[in-house]
Amino acid sequence: MPNVNAATWIGAISVLLWGTLALLTKLSGGEIPEFQLMAMTFGIAFLLMMGRWGLAGHTGIRYTRQPLAAWCIGVGGLFGYHFAYFKAMTLAPAVDVSLLAYLWPLLIVLLSALLPGERLRVQSIVGALLALLGCWLLISRQAGGFAWGYLPGYLVALACALIWSSYSVLSRWVRSVPTDAVGWFCGVTALLALGCHVLWEETVWPSGWRQWVGVVGLGLGPVGIAFFTWDYGVKHGNIQLLGTLAYSAPLISVVLLILAGYGEATIAVVSASVLIVLGSLVAGWAQPREATQQIK
């Protein structure tokens, strides 16, 4: 049986990888249509898992035999989240959408209390709220304020947060489904994204090696390995702590952009850093003693 602490650390790898999302997207040029980029990166994630199966000496077909509920949770979470996110971006300002969509870590902390053997701890709520405040402070530097005219976009962004938090929590219900199955979920998501691309977008291929590095990097990291490690973490680790740690992703993004010369350190960045770290520490103190034991 997997160790809870080890599984939590593995899940935290996803947060680090999601922190590279902004920089890699910047390298990809920002000109590739959303659904095309989604199809390409999830396709790379599927190929990555195929490579794992090849090294193991099989095709991975065995992992397609999963309960219907697992397929609905997996594909619905991966494709549904990104579809809602891209749709919200067309209906409301990007900063506002990011602020609302990033409620998903807090929702994970709250919804996880519904899981068997879990309970809502005050430290977890306080830690998540502190980290949320830091996250919003970080993102809202460019915000112009919410406006009622963008209400449809706001609602879709909230749906986006609910979809990913539900995916993360419901994955615990299908804990017996191996992480290798997520490779197939990524493959189906890539096909669905390709269909959306064909229907609504014009194809724009990366121009130059830098953009290809960005696309391949996205497929290997934030869209590839990150979803595999997140699946393992939320199924076997401390899901409430992972929810709080997830707020570190935008902080990592900003730091990487600053180091790469795409941004500058400000008081808002420093303040957000303190709040996110403090929130993570508070949530970490809420970790139960059972976290050092094996999942039964």
C-alpha cells in the first residue's frame, strides 16, 4: 500500500510543473489556437504514457478496461475543465477568469471533507484562505475590477473551478483505477480537443525551435507528468494539503517569469509569496497523524 506522505510529495510535483505553465506558454508564442494547443499537448502526454507502456513490454490496452464512472470522471475532468476555461476566456477578461477559476484548491479542501475517513479541519480552511488571498493578490495586480456585463464568463469560470475540484475529489472514489489509465483519458481528451479545433479554429503551427520547445515542454510537464502525479497524489495522499499547496503554482509561475526577464519583483509579489507560504505551513500543521501510516 502507498504511503500517504510519499503520495502527497508525488502529488506536489504537479504543482511545481504547473508553475512552469506560464513560461512554457510564453515560449510557445501564444499564437497557437487554444484547442489546437490542447490537442497537441494532450497528444504528447498520451505518447509519453505509451512510452512507459513500451518500456514495460505491453501496449497499455489493459488499462482501457475501467469502470464507466472512471472514464466519466477522467475525461470529464480533463476535457471539461479546459473547455470551460477556454470558453470563459472568450466571455470575460483573462485576469478575472483566472481569479475565479483558481478557487478550485479551496473547493478541494472543502469537498474533501465528504470523502470517507476525511474531516474538515480548521487549520486546513485557514491555510487555504490565506493561500487564496495570496493567490488573488498575485493575479489581481492587472485586474480592473469585476463587471456585471461579464457575468456569463464569471459563471463559466466558477464552473471551471468546480469541475477540477470535483475531478480531484472524485478521483479518490476510484482509487483502485491505476494512474496508467490517465494516459487513455489524455488520449481521448486530445481527440475531443482536435474535434473542437477542426470545428472552430484555424490551424497555426509553431514557427521556430523555441515555440516547439514550448509546446513539447507543455506536453511533457504541465499537461503530461503533472496530471499523472496529481492523479496519484489525490488518490493516495493528503488531499487537503495538496489543495492548499496548489496555490503555489501561480507564485512559481511569476517567479520563473521574473527570472526569465518577463516580469519584475514587486511588493505585491513578495506579499503574495508570504501569504501562500504561510497558508501552506498552516495547512501542513493540520496533517493528521494517520498521514504517516499506510492507506488501508
